[in-house]
Amino acid sequence: PTSSIVAIHGLDGHREASFTAPNGVLWLRDLLPEALPTARILTYGYDARTHSENRSSQTLYDLSTDFVGKLSNFRIHTKSDRPLIFIAHSFGGIMLKNALIHAHTTHNKHLPSHKAVEVSSYGIIYLGTPHQGVDLTSWTKSLFRSLSTTIQTGDLITKHLGLHSETLQQQIAQYNAISGRYHTVFCYATYGTASDGSSMDVSSFFHVPAFSAVVQGAINTQALAIHKTHMGLAQFTSRDDNEYDVLMQCLLQMVEKASFAILTNWEKHCVSLGRQNQFFKNPGIVFNIREGLLK
């Protein structure tokens, strides 16, 4: 089976460093290819810095649509029709959900390449994503502000990631309506933060409880407890790590089922557009999707 696995980091994260364990093992590069030799493994980097002289002015919506646009452009450029499986850590999951909501609102006459991302998406593993927000106590708010170049930046984080924030509640309502399209695993950390305060990654100060890391009402999901800290959820030291084995079992199941599921998605999509003949006869992209999935 062939799939594209896309890993997305969280706040103040990095496309490689966030997934690299203290011993230097970048499991997406050093471990995963052995278990899934036919998979294309990608990491997505974006500017999620909360404390920088050159911080981005992008909003959550900007980050999400930019992600879909860049992913769709990459797939067009590489002529890739592989099923998509996402691994999203912390805030990366908030951005991913927004991206999938955006892709759902597009159609064949408006950003069809973005719609293709939705149709081709099969599985999602959320690693400690604060779907319901986090409890930003007064000391945490002070921490955000001290790490940020201006108070405004800290306030923006508080607005979006505060417990039961309006932004997150609206997102959950929109996402639950489409959640049945995906095979989803919600992972939450059982250990509190182990940060000594030296890290400049705000994720090192987070502890996302199970009730926030799991979306209530979402369809076709399961929840898994991972015996790590919030930052450790995205890092594995070796293939002998028990928690790595838990995650790998989820990925193996998704990759095994993704090809047929996405083939069916595309058939239904073409039928909905009145192009069922194109699905079976057109030598273009839809045919290539089928050919690629059946290799």
C-alpha cells in the first residue's frame, strides 16, 4: 500500500526538531521508513513562533489555507495521488482541522485542487491537540507574555487556546460535521510537563488533559493514552519504545485501509459531479489515482 504521511508541528515547533528525541533520533526519518517502506513521509513547517522579532502576522485561517494550498501544489507538482494520513502535534492539530474545514467548503468550480485534498484524506493522528483549549492560569498568561515580543502576541494565543474559547468551540462544531470522513486517533499525554523553564517552546509548558485532547461527538474515532509528556508525544528514541509501537499499529492499520477507502471516495466524488464515466475511462488524474493506489 502507498500513502503520504504528513507530520505537522505545534506552536514554536520545527518540522524536524519537534519530532526529534533527545538522543537525536528523528523517528519520521530514522524509524518510520523501515516499517512503511512504500510510504512517502513528509513534514510541514510553518511560522508558529510566539516570541520573535520577526513573528508572522498570519491568522489561524491564513495558516490553514496556506497549508492546503502548499500541499495541493506539491501533489500536483509531484503527480501524487496517494491517500493522505496526517500526524499533528499540539496546535498543529488545530491548524489541520481548520484546513480540512476549508477544503470541505471548496468544490469543483472553486479551488478543485483543495477539494482533492479532502477527497484524498483518510487518517489523522492527533498528538495532544488542545481541541477544547488549555487552562491558561494567570502564571501561564504571564509566561506567554514574557516569551512574546509584545503583549499582543500573548493575548492572541490566550484568545484562541484558552479553555473552551469561542474560536475552538466553533471549530469543533464545524469539524464534527465532517469527522466521519476520516479514521481518527486522539492521543493524550499521561505525564505532566517536565520542563525546567529553559525551553523556549511554549508546548513544553502545556499539559493537555484527556477531555481537551479528545473531541467529543466526533465520528469514527478512538482515544489512546500515551505515557509521555506533551512534548514527548511527538518524539521516540527507538523502535523499542513501547509508545512508538502503539502509534505504529495505528499507522499500519490506516495505511492498509487507506487505498481502497480513497479509491471509493474518488468514485463517489466523480459520480456526484456526473462524471462516473470519467472515473473509469479518462486517462487523466482520476485514472492515475486508481492506478497509483493499486500498485
